[in-house]
Amino acid sequence: MIWQLFVTFAKIGVFAFGGGYAVIPLMQREVVTLHGWLSAGQMVDVIALSQMTPGPVAINLATLVGYHTAGLTGAVVATLGLIMPTAVAIAVLARFFLVLQERPPVQAVLAGIKPMVIALIFAAAVFIFANAASSAKGTIIALTVLLLSASSRWHPMALIILSGIIGIIIY
Amino acid sequence: MRNYSGQANTVVITWRLFTGFFRIGAFTVGGGYAMLPLIQHYIVEKKHWVDKNEFLDLIALAQSFPGVIAINTAAVIGYRINGLSGALAAMLGAGLPSFMIILLLVNYFFRFRNNIYVSHFLAGARAGVVGLLVYAACSLGTRILRNMRAWFIFGIGVLLLVFLHVHPATAVITSAILGYLLFAGREGS
């Protein structure tokens, strides 16, 4: 179990491009669909919580999932697993990568991954909407947040807390 | 690459990297991108460890590695300033606060998740997250989806992820291959 947690989160670390939001489909696939460590509903709540607590979203998710699956050891192992590939890659490659990065093939590959990051974030939105927000009330809250994000400089955490308060009032 | 270990005690710099990233990790909500301005303030304006242009290069480098943006950024900057020990100190500093805060909250979270107020709060928060995600996809989209090839890869991605439910890792590999085939030798797009 512990080893499986480590391997799973290391795998997530290797394929996580584009930051916390883009990691959501990867986590959902591994944690909910493949291993059944969390239910889809728990996963969605954990995602909401990880937007409200400080720090990197993916670290929050790894710690939460690891703890829920195997206690403190699980939390440590999942979080270390998540950052291990990066730590190794940076230790080994950082020296060469600034040069390597300028090479056209590397640029082309990175240019290909960028649009996929948007598709991943979109897929995360679809997953959460389908599992947790696909009601008239949920749609109204989602649209409100979308409009406030687009039209003002509201901080994401403030928007999530506002959504929660609206939730207490209307649900 | 210059190394700053000659200018001051390496142990002191390692410690400052740790505490600097720890403070940023403890007080920024919203993930890696929200941390970038604070990291820039600390590293560039306050400590003058690197100048702004080099900082932007390092950020670009950090984002082209897979993994957690905030941790990658910490690792690359820490490495640049103080080698491997700097990288480890900065990574640990950036990750530790959220790890500890989650450990403090996790028991209450799973216990009170079904409390009526908490569950209604979460119901609202989940819907809010959908709004945030759609906004993030749109604002990234206006910057990245600027030619047919990018739109094509995005379309393939939506098809694979939303309709065919392939593993996201497979989708990332597919996009890397498509990027190599479509963008190689056609710079400036």
C-alpha cells in the first residue's frame, strides 16, 4: 500500500505539466478510478479544500489523499513521491536544461504540451461539474465565480469562500 | 553560471532560502502561479540574488519540467543560488507549510465533511472551483491557442480526455508527439 502510494504519486509527478489545476484529471484517474482510494465525491471535496488552504495545490492534494489512505506515513510518502521526480530531474538536468531548452525539438514538444494543459484544465472542470455541481444552483455559483474572475481581481481563495457561503445560504 | 557561495556563508544562504520559501508557502493560497509574484519580490527585489530577466528565464525553465510549479520554481531558484543544498532547502521550505496545515486540518475535514453547514459550504465551494477552472482554461487559452496547430492539439485533448476517457498521461505523451511533428522546424508560432 505504502509503496503503491509512492509509485502512484511519483507517476503523477512525472506527467504533471501545467500546475495544480492540470494535475486534477491525473489525480482523479489514479486515485479514484484506478485505486479507489477516494470516492469521486470525496475527491471533489478534497479538491475544493486544497484551493482554500495555503501552498501548492498538488502538495495539498497529495498530503490529503496520502493521509486518508494510510495515515501520517501515507501523507509523507505521497508528498515525497510527488516531488521526487522533479528533485531528481533538477539535480541531474538543471545544468544542461537552459541550453537544451533552446533546441528546436524541445521547444516543439513543449509547444505541443501547452494546448494539452488547457484541455486538462477543461477536463478537470467537466469532472467536477459532472460529479458535484450539475444543478441549477451549482451552475449559478460557477457562472458567478467565472464572471467575478473575469471582471475583477478577486483572489481565488476569496471566490471559493464566497461560493461556500452562497452554498450555505441557497442549498 | 555564477555561484554566490563566495559572497556569504553558504549555510546562511541555504537557511534564508528555506525561511523565504517557507513564508511564501505558508501565506499564499491558490497554488504555484499565485506564489510567483511573492517569490520574485523576495528573490529579485529584496535579496537581489538574481535580476529580473534571469528570474523570468528560471521561471520558464521551472515550468518546462513536469511536477508541482511552486516546488519546481523553488528547486530551480534554489539550485541557481546555492547548488543542490539550496535546491533542497527551497523545495522543503515551499512544500512544508502546506503539508503541515493539511495534517492539522485533515481529521476535522473528513469528520465534519457530512455536517450540514460544512457540506453545504463544500457544495458551494465545488461549484466555485468549476468557475475558477473554466476561467483558468479561458485565460490560458487566449495566450496559447493562437494558431490552428494549437487548437488542433487542444481539440484532440478534449476528445481524448472528456469523451474517450484516456489516461491523462497518455494525453500528455500524445501532445508531446504531436508538438514534435507539428511545431518542429516552424519557429515563431
